[in-house]
Amino acid sequence: MVEVKPSGKILGARVEELDLSKPLSAEHFALIVRTMATHGVVCFPDQHLAAAALKSFAARFGTLEVNVAGTFQEPDIPEVMILSNIVENGRPIGMADAGQDWHTDMSYSKTIAFANVLYGIHIPRRNGRVLGNTEFLNMVAAYDDLPDDIKSRLKDATATHDFNKFWEKMRREKGSARPPLTEEQRRKKPPVSQPIFLKHPISGRMVLYANPGYAVRIDGMPEHESDELLEFLFQHQLQPKYKYAHEWSENDVLMWDDLVTLHNAVADYGATEHRLIKRCQVMADRVFDPNYLSGALQ
Ligand SMILES: [Fe+2]
């Protein structure tokens, strides 16, 4: 019997007794989408998925992204990206420093992300303590708490999001070995404008969609005013009261709604403490369609 167990915290639920390697029924599809809209982050424990099965499961929710970096993909399945610090025969097998600061995936993209699907294969531990948590912030709660004057002032405002902001932050502040983006990579990901507030298509709740990872400027506003307001929004949304941490177990599938949450990959493990996660990224190309939940689009 499939069961949803809310964490009782600001985000998070577990869905138990659902085998994601099997075709997903329309009923369970809707259950997952609704659980993500309500709880933001959903863990499916004890899963056993080949990369192709991970892709098939994720692809039920929307078109899958193939990452712009174009590296560390599962052989013959470019939609499955490998996140890992493991080095084999002198070569890294995955992207070692993905997502190590607060951001929302693909807010820099014309078609934004709807959901992430991560499958934990090797999870590092030290003295019995699990390392490499994935942390989240609840952007429904953050929106609700905003002062009314900010809500009305930014009601229809948009902000420019730039892929290069996060990339350069990783290089400057995190000691990442990433090379600068090439002109061609930057051309492929030009900055885009996104609403600062979004109405969630499933829950109908408003969310604060601007995020410190990629938002660079409130459109049509003088620079100093934009800088000040963005800084206010970033500080507001990063408050610990909105935070939830997922502590990984091997064979967890962790799925989250990128419209509801910001996330951060905690880099508290060393080079010899091996971590291996496989990831698919679901775009929000179908979820805004009113027929999405009925299954008519599948
Ligand atoms: Fe991310």
C-alpha cells in the first residue's frame, strides 16, 4: 500500500512502497505531483533503478533537460547526469561540485525546471554520520511572509537570471576548477527574464521565484534600487526558518519541485569520501498546462 508520510517540518515527505522501476499509474503520477506541490521534497526509499529506468520515471513528468556543460552523462543516456567526486584511472566520473550554493536549477533558462530526480548510489559517511546532505528552502512560506508593500510593488515584476552568475561564483568563492564559460556556452545560455513571483500551477500558491544563484537584476529598475531589493529578497529567503535538510541513504530517490524550493548541495565531505548520485532534470514544459494532472498529456 503506497503511503505518503510528511516529515512534519517546513518541507519534506516520504512515499513508501512505490517501486519506481515499474510503470507509474496515472493515480500515482498525480499523487507524486501533488505531494511535491505540498511538501516540496519527496523521498522514495529503497529503490533499485538502472539509469534507463531512472530516465523513464523522470520523463513521465516533463521533457528532460540535457545539461549545457555536455559532460558527465550516462553512456548513451545524456538525460542522466552523473554527480560524483569519484576518480577512476585518473579521470573524474562525474561532476564533483554541482550545486554547492543556494539556487534554483534552470531559472536562467527560457523553459524553467519543474522537478529534479536524484538517485543516491554511494553516500559518504564519517564516524557513522552521513555527509553531503541536500538542503532546501520553502519559497511558498517565504512568499507568504513578505511584507505587503513588497508583494504589491513586485507583483508583476520580472528579474533577469544569468547562468554565468552561479558559474563564476563557484570559480571565485568555492575554489572550483571549472574553466570560465566559453563564448559559445554563454551564447547558448543568454540571460532571461522570469517573474519574481509565480503562481504554482498545481497548488495555486504564490512562490518567491527569484534566487541568489542566478537572479542579477530586477528589470526596468535603476541599478542601486534593484541591488537593494534583490539583496532584501535573498536575505529574506535564506532564513533558517525556511530550511529543510535531506540526509541521504543509499537507494533513495529524492525528487523536488523547483517552483516550491531553493536547494544547496552541502560540500562537507572530502575527496576520499565517495559520493555517487545520478540525476535527471524535468523541465516545466508541461506542468503549467491545465490538463497536466489528468494525465491527458502523457
Ligand atoms: Fe541544483
